Amino acid sequence: MAACVVGAGSVVGLAAAPAAAATWTVSGGTAASGHGRTDFKNTTAGVTLATCRDSSFTSSFTNGVGLPGAGIGQMLTWSFHETGLPAGLCTAGPTGFTVSVVAIGLPYVFNAVGYNAISQTTTGTLTGLRFSLNSPADNCVVTVGGPGGTTGTLNWSLQGNQLTFSGGNLTAYSVSSSCDPTAINGGDSISANGTYTVSPSTLKITSP
């Protein structure tokens, strides 16, 4: 604690004022959808679990000024699909097997964390995540979430109409006994990197 000597034998403590929380402005539409690609990969084993190049989501945002970053939007639906396959199916790496990928426990929550005014890029986290990956060929079922069975998190970045997902703390916390142990085991780290084109392109999330 800083101190200031006022007079002989007198000391007054100076406490730093708390920093003001960042506020946010959302404009350009309360409903937004995205179309693009997500790849699920076991980064512990270096194995691609699912490639989904025809995926989509819907989301909602509250337009306004002076908004808190936490809970600035919601991911309402998120479906995963690979081009040329029946609805709901993705491919599993180079094997050609199909994998059903399902988002569990929607809606997920968008949180805004940072804004770069020079590049006009907004960054944040998407929280509350759980996914189920099911391979019909070998009846392998994997549940992905956060460490220890909690819900997981992804990082996101919005620049123009391009929304990317990366990083986070996703983990395979439930793995059925029929799964190939060289491809997936409980506790393995999972990435779900993706890039989506957002509509309307007028959606903006800025600070202040």
C-alpha cells in the first residue's frame, strides 16, 4: 500500500482505485448465422477425429452500448457436416470412416474479452461446451468437454465477417471401450479449430 506523510507522525494510506470494467458495443443485427468448417483433433495422439467442412451455427446478440463482455451473445445451434455425406456426418481423418458429431447442452455463451481497434478484431471465449463424437463403424463414442467432465471452452476471434475458433481446454472425458486406444483415450486434449463466414456481415462487437 502506498503511503503519504502529511505531518509529523501522521501517515495516510492511498489505495489504488479499481480499474473500470471494459464495456462493449454490439451493432448490425441481433441474429447471426455462420457457415464454415470445424476439425476435431486429438492433439495428444496427433489424430484427426472428425473433419466437418460443411458446418453451420445460429446465434443471438443483444445490440446496444455499455454492455458487459460476459454473456454478450449465445450460440443457439451448431451442426457439423462433411460435404457429400448424409446430414450430421463428418469424416474421420484418412480412414474414410464417418463420425456423427453433436453439440450437447446448447446454448453456449459468447464472452467478449479484447478488442484491437487497429485490426478491428474482437476476441473472446465460447463457454459451456460439450460434444459427442460417435463412429458407427466400431461403435466408438467419445464425449468431449472440459477437464474432469466439466463444460469446455474455445477461444474465438471475429474480424470482418470471419469468425475463427481455436485453443480452449477441450478434453475427452468419456471414451467407450470399443474405441481404438491408439487414437483416443480418456483425458486426451482435443482441439476444435474452425473458420466460419458470419451473416449478416454488418455484425460488429467493439469496445468501448
